[in-house]
Amino acid sequence: MRNLISLLFIFFIGFTNAQDKKAKDLLDEVTKKIKSYDNIAIDFKYTLNNSKENINQDSKGNVTLEGNKYVLNFMGVTKIYDGKKTYTIVPEDEEVTISSINDSDEKAITPSKMLTFFNTGYKFFWDILQDVKGRKIQYIKLSPVSSKDQRKEILLGIDIQTKTIYNLIEIGKNGTKTTLTVNSFKTNQPLSKNQFTFVTSKYPKYYINKLD
């Protein structure tokens, strides 16, 4: 009996490692695919849910990415990152906030890292395969390495045919669940030379708030 238990334990450990390798290999393929594009334009849906607090919100947005630069439009706010500074434009308040961003923060999933954030700070595991409107979506479960992280886990849904991210489900330790679903994924688009440049003259009446 002891030998049988030992064999089962060895088999289970071996199977888990194989699954983890499958997860890593698939994530490596996604990263390679993402880095092969000159730029990426995404339309997405964002859902926030917390049943304990009776919160259920849906929002839509879009983001254009080129390297670590981006333009994000979400919930009536535009954020431009030119590689050095972040410009947060709030039309409702007629205000622009200029600040630096800490890209070294592994826990922050910024737009420039939203498609490759999983490469550091997480353990990953092979999860379920789902059929979504004819698309095969393979889920990878990500567990934050840091015990101080307020997220319990992240599920990353990957289209196994195109090797692109379909959705990202983040589950917090407080029960909050956020889901980002990619509705449109376009690559190598013709972009303006000022695509990631903040042009002050476009906002003549706005208050410019410089934080640093």
C-alpha cells in the first residue's frame, strides 16, 4: 500500500509539472506573438462584480499600444503614455494630470503590460478549455507569488488558434471579480506620428496639474 501511495504521489507530481509546462509554453507563444506586432488596437468590455456589496458594473473602452506607449479611452477619461509621462485627460473636469508611472511595479497591470504582465510575479497552471461561440479558449490560472497581493487568482483566457488573449478574469480576496473581454483585436494599424503625444494646444481651457 505504501508503495502504491508513493507511485501515485510521483505520478501526480509529474502530471502537475507537465501541465505547468504546457501553461508556460502557451504563455510563451502568446508573448512571442504579441511582440511580433508593430502596434495593437483593442476594443474591450470591462465588468466589475461584487455580490456581497451588490455591485455590478459594465463599461467599454479601447486602447492602442505600441511598445510601452499607449492611448487608453475608458469611462470618459483618456490616458496617454509617451514612454516617460502619463497624461490623464478628464473632459468632465476640464483637467489634465501629468505624472510619471512606475513600470517596475509588478502588481500593476498597466495598458502597456496588459498583454504580457503574466511573465513575472505569478505561478501558472493549466485550467479548463471552453468553447466560446466556436472559439476554443484555453484558460491559464495565475496565482500571485506575493502573499501581500490582494488578488486571489487571475484566469487568462487564450484563443488557442490565434494565440491571442480573449479575456482576463481577476478575482480578489475580498470577493470582487473583474473581467476584461477583448471584443476587437487589430494589429499593425496606420497610426499618426502624434498618436502618443500630448498636444497642449488641444486643451486651451483645461487646468494642467503637474504632479512631478
